[in-house]
Amino acid sequence: MELAWYALLGLFFAGYLVLGGYDYGVGLLLARGADAPRRRAALNAVGPFFLGNEVWLVAAVGILFGAFPVLEGELLAGSYPAVATALTGVILVTAGVQLRSRPSSRSARAGWDRVIVVGSLLAALGWGVVLAGLLQGVPLRADGHVAGVTHLFTPFAAATGLALVALVAAHGATFLTLRLPAAEGDRLRPLARRLLLTAITAVGAATIVGLLSDRVRAAAQRPSLGVLLGMLVVVALLAARAALGRRRSGVAFAATAAALALPVLLVGATLWPYVLVSTVDPAASLSVADAAASAPTLRLLGWLAVPLLPALLGFQAMCWWIFRGRTDGGAPVYW
């Protein structure tokens, strides 16, 4: 039962990175100097999906609090700066998107656009550092508590955070080639291919830093699997770049989505059967079974999740089906 909930936690967080990732990617692209109508069109492209994408984060946090209370406490305590950075970014993006059109002046709207850019950068960077912090191990003591947060300030954490920023930027650009009118999508295609090349370079650099890191090598329980999944991220990005070259934006978007979901699988599979690997006392490492709530609690949560999971997945599928295709200026937005 613990494995099922652990897999569900990974599914929801990976889904959040994929869906929220193109929100943040589009937000980062507002910094490229486009004129006001193009910035408006880019935000309209994510409009029908925007709040629904954030629900995946809420669901993941709910599973973390309910099914893995021990992990929740130590993860938040040991990764507080990164989590706070990510959540600050989420709040800034949500507020910026919904408030940017309230003022009528161009300067005020441009100011809110900068808020969205900063928020998107913080969200992507923060979640990247959280994943890196898990993968390189934490200073978990014998008393079951993480000692400090200095373990987050490493070259590997920085490289992984920047790699996730590059990934969401490429994902957002690929999303816009799929959603914007054909002429505008064609205009953005070269930019998307350049961003994919940047993402490939950033992921490769983070992988090399990880392989050279004593902390990462010591924490990895299945290093060969981690390397394989890291290579699959690069393969997915190369496939996306090739698909864009053939004007197959749908295939490219599916490939960038896979590239954003794979890091979550990489962390979970590389550390298994642990969720927190101690760098100061290997015997204190926290396993999935030890981090999970009691069996009666998990069964009770299961009765709640059984109707909610199909509803969430069904709503997401319905939303994508209704608003499928390219935008024409008529898609409803609430800002």
C-alpha cells in the first residue's frame, strides 16, 4: 500500500511539473521583449488551463501531508529555502497573471509581466533545487530530524535548478508553437529549438556535476538506473527538437512533457527504497515504509482518493478536449 501511495505522490508531482511547467515556461518567455499583443496572446494560450494546472500541486501536497507525514515534516524542514522560493514563485505567477489586466496603463501591465517572469523563474528554480536536495541526500540525524539547510547550497543543486529553468522555458515555447495561430507558432519554432538545445546542454551539465559529486554517488541506491533515466531526458529533448524541425508540434510537446516528468521518476527510482538518504548516519535513512502513515490511515485515504482521482483526471482530459487546437482570440479567460 505504501508503494501505491508513493507512486501516486510521484504521479501528481510529475503531472504538476508537466502542466504547471508550461505555465512557467510561457511566463519566462514574457521576458523576451515581445510587444503587448503577443504577450497577451501567450497568456491567453494558457488561460483555459491555468488554475486547473495548479490543482495538481495541491493534490500532491495533500498526499504528502496525509500519506507521508514523517516525510512532509523533514522534507519541509530540510528544504525550507527551496520550498519557500518555489511557493513564492507560484504565488507571484498566480497573482501576476490575474492582476496584469486590471490597470489600463501599459507601464503597469509591463510591471505585472515582470512579476510573472520573476515568479516563473523562482518556481522552476525552487522545485529543481528540491529535487536535487533529495537526490544528493540530506543530513538526517539519528533522532530523525534534518540538521540545517546548508546541504541545498551545492554545485549540483544549483546546476539542477538551472536545468529545470531551461526545461520549463523550452516546454513553454513548445507549448506555444502548438497553441498559438499557425503563423505565430511558425515564428516561435526557431526560438523553441534554440531553447531545447539550451535545455539539453543544461541537463547534460547537471548530469556531469551529479556524477562528479561524492554526495550524489553516496546517496544513489540504484545509480545505473539514475544515469539511464537522465539519458532518457536528453533523448526526449532531442526528439522534441527533431519533431519541431518537421513541424510536428504535438509530438514535440509530448516529448518535452516526458522530459519534465522523468526527473521525478529519476529521483524516486534512484533512491528506492528510501525517500531521504542520510549523509551523516546511513542507518538513519528514511525508507518509504517508515515515512508512510499507518495502514488504517492509508486505507481511509484510499476511500477518499478512489472517487477524486478519476474526477481530477477526467476534468483535465475534458478541459484539454474542449480547448484543443490553436487559439483564435475567442478562448475564455478570467483576467
